[in-house]
Amino acid sequence: MIFIGESINGTRSAIKKAVLERDAEYIQRIAISQAEAGADYLDVNAGTDPNRETEDLLWLIETVQAVVDVPICIDSSTASAIKAAMGVVRATPMINSINGDSKRLESFLPLIKERNCPVIALAMDESKSDMPKTVAERMVVLEKIFKATREMAIPDEKIFIDPLIMAVATDQTAAKTVFECIRTIRATYPEAHITGGLSNVSFGLPERALINRTFLTLALEAGMDSAVVNPSNVQLIESLYATELLLSRDRFCRNYTKASKTNFSRKN
């Protein structure tokens, strides 16, 4: 499973404070922790005011790359910031994110095509006020996105679909809808990846980590093969390997056995 480390995000108060104060040591500790836990990408989001976002994003990327070699997932809503970030990333980055908004597709897809990089695609259209609630509504948006990416000759395997994981505290059917959506996506776009922020599902509830890792187990069975997570969560790693073992995806139980020898301290 592909893990995208979620922790370096300026929407988190501690990260925003570190960005504004240029506390490189704090940012680097988090980057090292996620890298050592086996993250495949590190999501980097400045989350600051638009007039300084590019400057802060570049500082963050350079700060992270000074201590780890894990590829960056460039997280920004601004095409100019992503273009600037592409000039400083060392390894091929991931882009977070596109959606069904035509203007966003027009701005982002040329950058993605130029660098041949993976991209997260949200099953929504930010140009519209309503969020898609049903599987059918989300699939309509994805059809538009894949029409655009295929016209640009961007391979389906470069697309990481986010089926929109919502909080079950406000909609008790939210998780069930996502599982159905994952199965539909897997059948419709078999070469694409499926990802999403696990912690969204538990927002507003106690013992969130328990809900998150249980969701991971069910999402894996449905066809999810990536997640935006805190890779340093040992219990999440335990659930990942146990689930893959029980789904017959771990030949001779090797991955589970190997991970157990290090107390599930990292995703191998």
C-alpha cells in the first residue's frame, strides 16, 4: 500500500507556527519520523496566505529535502505555486490535487504531463457549490476528469482517486458510501490508484485512531491501495499487514512476519 505522509500541513496550528517562524528543526523532525516509518511520499502544504504561499512552500520543500529522500507530494490549490515547487523538488513529485473544475484541470494537467508525475484526483467539482453525495454523482465527476487526463495522454496509473471520505459523525452512511464507491472505481478504472485521508472519517468522535484503522481494513478489502495517513501510527501498520495477510495478499505471510520483527514500527 502506498502511504502519503500527512503531517507537514500548514492547516495544523503547530506546522503553521513553524512555517511562519522558520523553525526548520521542528519540520525536519516530523519529516524524518514519517520517512523512517515508511512513507512513500511526504505531503507538503504551506497553508499560508496566498501572497506568501509560494515562498513558504519552497522553504518547506527545501527544508524537508535537506534531511530525507522521500518524494514530495506538492499540496497547493495554486498552479503557480506548484510550478515553482516543481523547480526545486529532486525526485518526481506527486501533485495534490485536481478535481472536476475545468479551470483547475486546464491549469494543472500541463504541469502533470510535463513531469509525468502522479496526481490526486478528488471526486468533486469545486466550481459547483454542492458536494457529490452519492456514488453515481462522484462517478460523473471522475468520468470528466479521466476524459481530460486521457486526452492529455496521462496514463490512468498516474491518477490517485480520492473518493471523498466524509465524517460518519455527521452522516452515518458516509463510510459505507465510500466503500461502494471504491468498488465501483476499481471496476471502472482498474489501472488507477485509490487514496484518501483516513482521519476524515473519524472527525468529531472519540478514539479516532480505532475508527481510522478499522476503516483502513474495510477500504483495503474494497480495493483501496493508498492512503493519506500518519505513517508513524504503529497500530495502523499492524492493521495494514494483518488485513493484507487475511486477504491472501501476503505470500507465505512474509510481509507480516517481517514487520512483526520490528514491532510494526514501519511500513516496509
